Amino acid sequence: MWLLSDEILEKISRDLSELYERAERAAERIEGKWIEMPESIECSACGVDGSRGVERLSGAVLYSISAVSVGDEIREMGEITTLRPHTNVEERIRLHMHTSEFRLGSLAEDELVLIDGSLRGAFVRPAAFTDDPSKLRECYELECFVEDFLEVLDRQIEVLETDLRKGMAKKNYLLTREELFRRMEEGYRRGKGSIEDLMILFEYIEYLHALNRLLEKNAVFFAKTFYTHEFDEEVTDVAVLHLSSLKQFGCAKQAYFPFRARINKTLPWFVKEFRDRFENLFKDFNSAFVRFEEGGNIYIIETPLKIDDELLGKLKSLEVHGYPLPLIHAHRLAKIKRAEMKKAMESLFASVESRFDFLLRSGRDVIEG
């Protein structure tokens, strides 16, 4: 058994003491800036969340995506597909999940659309994406390809909306996974190029197309976990805000703290070139730390909307135990859908022809039994 030494305990205690002192100094600099939470204002809202599951097999990467929105009605979509080429797997699957979430939110008809996650984080470029299209331009009629791709994407959203109304949104909706994309790739090709770079580019186009459509709505992003440093470069904002609330109110009171986030929103070349198709990505957005329940957690909200008593009153009307009920329901339903999608994938494995068995083996079989 590993025993905790006095030296380690002293070191941790010293570190915590230094952080506490820094947090106190930072809290003094922002004292009095919390705004008490207003009275509730009734409104309609939907919460959007998603989940994903991945099977890394010997000959394929098979994965599932589910996205749900819960408001006046429940909408859900499920996708099972393969990933090719087998590069940047986790990041590309995560991007696919968020694309589905944003599309679902963009089709909501509620007054507010609540998204689980960070709007600031939504603008962070995928690590695999390069913003230099010169090599792809040598191999493809790239601008024409992108322009036509965006037209097809708009029609793809119409197909999704129709399927959602019927409760039948259970197929692949990511255009870069479709045979149509392969045909377009062949049609615009004028030399030998990297299909990997092309796929990453167009998956990112789909993602930002979906985010742009979502931001046409009254979208509010909720970040539950964050390690931001708006007030001190070493101490987390939550620590500073907790102390500032105690200084201002004498307790961890229901309140909100608007702030201007420090963000470097660098938009890729295709957004600038086709600006009229991505206008909402150029909007400024507002941020606030919020606590809806006395003694409860602090969250960050990010939205293009004005953050004031009216918006916070509407959000307060939705909270249960300090968090919006539509997002709680969406999260729970997304977990259920993930389990359903896992069973669907297992059923798929059992149904394919035996000659494909070698493609569906997993290197983990020997240790998982």
C-alpha cells in the first residue's frame, strides 16, 4: 500500500495555501460585480446533447452517433457509419457528433435552444485541419467543389427535417460519408491528391455549416467543466468567483457575472471566402458565469444574445437543482440512446456475411474474453 509521506502533505498544503492567497487577491479586484439572479420568467426551451460509441476493429473503424433534443417535443437522430481513412479518429468522430447536435438544435422551434458545451470551444480548429488550401487547389477545382457542396448541404438539412418529423432520422446524415461525396470528389478532381486532407476539410465545412445554422436560433451554450483564467493566470476562475461571492454576499448566492471572454476566433479560409454562407460565425457573443442555486455549481453560459435580467430570468425558470431541466433530460436520453446504438452495432456484427469476419475482429478480444 502506498503511504502518504509528511513531505508530500506539506508540499500540497503549501501549494494550496499559495493558490488561496492568489485567489483572495484576485477576488478583491472583482468585488461587487456579481448581479443577483432575477425572478423567473416563463419560456419554452429545448436542451440538446449527444453521445458517441466507437469500435476499433482490425479492418475498419465503426462508430455510432446519437443526438437528442428535448423541449416541447422530443427529437432524436441516430447514425452508424465507418470512418475512412483511419486517421485522427477520435477528433473526427467528436466533430461528427457536434455536427449532429448543432443540426438538431438548428431545427428546434422553441424560444431558447440550450447546448451542452462551450461556444468558445466550438470555434477551436481541429488539430488535423490545415488552413492552407494550396495543395488541394492543385488537385481539385476547390472553390467550385466547396460552393456546390454547400448547396447540397442545405438540401441535406431539409431531408433531416423531414425524417425528424416522421420520427425516422436513423441513417447517415454526414455528407462526407455518402457515396454522393465520392462522386463529387471524382468530378472536381484534376490531379492526384490526398483524400485524407480533403475529407478533413469537408468534414470541417459540414461542422461549421451546422454551427452557423444553429446560431440563427436563440442558442445558449452551457459549459459545466472549465479551467478558464480570466482573473488570474494561475488560479481557476471558479476559485476566484467563489471567494468574491462570499465577500459580496456572505454566501454562495444565486447570481450571475457577465464578462467579455478573451477569445481568438480565427475563422478558416472557406468561411471568409464564402462569408455570405457563414454570416453568423462573424457575430460577437457574450459570456457570463452563473449560479442558479445557492451553494450550487458555477457554470459558464455563452450566447449571441444579450445577457441581462430577462435572459437570466428565463433560464432560471428552467433550472432544477441548479441546472436547466431540458439539458438534464437531453443528457439522460443521450445516454440511453448510446446504449441502444451499441446494441444496434452488435446486431450489425452478427448480421454481416461471414467473409467479412476478419475485418471485424478486435485486438482486445484476447483480454476481454
